Amino acid sequence: MKWESMSDFFAMGGYGLYVWGSYLVAMLCIIGEIVLIRIRKRTLYKHLGLRRKSILRGEK
Amino acid sequence: MTINWFKYASPASFYFLAGRMIPYFSIAAIIFLIVGLYIAFFSAPTDFQQGEAYRIIFVHVPAAWMSMFLYLVMAFWAGIGLAFTTRLSSMVASAIAPTGAMFAFLALWTGAWWGKPMWGTWWVWDARLTSELILFFLYIGFMSLQAAIDDPRRADKAGAVIALVGVVNVPIIYFSVQWWNTLHQGASVSLVQSPKMATAMLSGMLIMALAAWMYSIVTILIRTRLIILERERHTAWVSELKEGVLE
């Protein structure tokens, strides 16, 4: 293991703010996109009167 | 045996095909992401010049690659939809835009957070950064234009025109580091030269790029399915779907 401790890991050799600032926003963007898709899906299903998710997936 | 090459060009067949493919691509995305992040933070060595700050590369480069590549794919399908009036192609193009915009934003954001400790500034108006910002605006423009037009077929056509005109920006982004003097470093990976980085760094970056690919495929397939349902809601097959007849 290249890191001495947890705090060493989070410090990122003094660049912690920049490294975690990048990765945190990347994570938020991905979660945000997934949430937006779910909202769009739910709204559409409600609008169409679709309930059973299994039917929509084309399963029996 | 004859193969019907156009079977999946019909939105209804594509709807079910995409539905079956989504779980596999989702699993692949998660696996690549876990392996990629492990390499990024635990097996890739510290950079001798940039220390640990270079670890931003594992999200920055895949995001930048995806933003450019997805734009080309989006323009391609939008163009096919414009030329041959194939409905599904235009729907795929519309489904790509939000994911492309997200990656363009991430490339800019992570670039700024890498630029600050390395160059001493969040932003400079140089060729690479400016052309990537234009790419982000092209995605936003494509989506706003389509959202502003009520008739979906007209929205497809208008979107296709802006998408095709914007294609010229992609080679500008890619070659900007060669054509102009820039703060941005040159390409780390090229098809004609051997890579200029340690194997663990390179493999981590490529695996993260694969994760970004798989993630993009998943979101694009899901969004395409939603667009198909939205646009085909008055057709017989969607009614059958609602009643549970179609399986």
C-alpha cells in the first residue's frame, strides 16, 4: 500500500483539495444525471399510465 | 439465411433490444469503474513532477475523450436522421446530447481544478480550453434548440444542422495543442507514438475511459428508450405495452 494512513490518503500530498474537488464533482455529475433520468422516466410512466416495470423491460 | 439488417432500425424492436442490453453494460461500467479507481488511487505511482495532483488525469482525460467522441457520434446519427429521415437515428442523437454535455462540463471542471495547482490559474483563454468550452456550448445549444421546437421532426432537423456545423470544432480541440502555443500539455496517448507514461498510469486511464464508455452506453440506451416511448405513445405497440399484451 502506497499510503501511510487515511489522512495521508486524503491529503493527496498536499493536493487533496484539487484531487477531491475533481472527483467529488465527477461523482455528483454522474449521480445527478442518473437522478434526472429517473425523474424523466417516472414522469413519463405516470403520464402514460404505465405501472409494471417488468412489462416495460419486455419481460413476462 | 437472410438477415434483416433494418430490424432494429424500427423504434419498437430497438426498444426491446436496448432493454435487454442495459443490465450487461451497467455491470461492465461498475466493474471498470471499481478497477479503474483502484488503479488510480492505489497502484499508479506518484508522478515525479506533479506529485499526487496528476491523479486528476484519471477522470479528466476520459471525460474529455468522451465529450469529443460522443459529439461525433451525435452528429453522425443526427446527420443520418436528416439525410434518410430515419426516426430512430434522430432519437439516438437527442439521447446522446445530455451525456456529452455532462462529460464536456466535467472535462472543463477537472481541468480547472488541475490547472490551479499546476499552472497557477483556474482558466486561461487558450485554444484547447476555449474550443472545449465551445463544445460544451454546442451541446447546450443543440438541447435548447430541440427543446424550443414543439414538432419533434422539425426539432430533429434543426438539431442536426447545428450538430453537423459544430463537427468542425472537434478536430480543432484535438489538434489545438499542436497548432497553437498553449499551456495545455500535448497528447499523452497517440496512435503513432509509444505512450509517454508509466504502465499503471496508462492502464488506469484506459480502464477509466472504458468505464466512461459503458456508462455513456447505459445512459444513452435508457434515454433513447424514454424518447421512443414519448414519441410513439400514440402507436399500437405502446398501447399493447400498456395493456401488458406485448411481451
